[in-house]
Amino acid sequence: MLCITSFTIVLILGGGPAAKTLEVAIYQALRFGFDPARAVTLTVLQMLDFAVVLVLTRLGANTVAMPTCQWRRAVTFGRQS
């Protein structure tokens, strides 16, 4: 939904060089310049960006701290054992 929304908004606002997303750049490379090599390059760039964000998200998911109330219970139960 985000890609469709950003694509539409940028095109409505003019889609010029000052307001361009990767989706719009891919569209313009095919529609106006008919440069498939550039469109493929931009598509691969977008997929790499997504992969980097996915990896960073996965790495960040392991660093989430335990909520304080659960940590206190774990410490309390650990002392009683």
C-alpha cells in the first residue's frame, strides 16, 4: 500500500526530478526514456534496499529488552529458587 500510495502522490504532484521515488524513476525509465537497462538497475537497487531493511529489522528484533515487570519477576523468582 505504501508503494502504491507514494507512486500515485508523486505522479499527481508532477513526478519531476525534485520529487522522485524509486518506483517513479523505474516508471519514467520505461515510459518516457524506454531504457530497460536503467529500469532493471533501479529495480535491483530497490530490492537490495528492501533486503538491507529486512536484515536490519531482523537484527534489531533480537535486541528488544524484556519489559521491566517481567524482569523483576524473573529476578524475584530466581532468588527464591
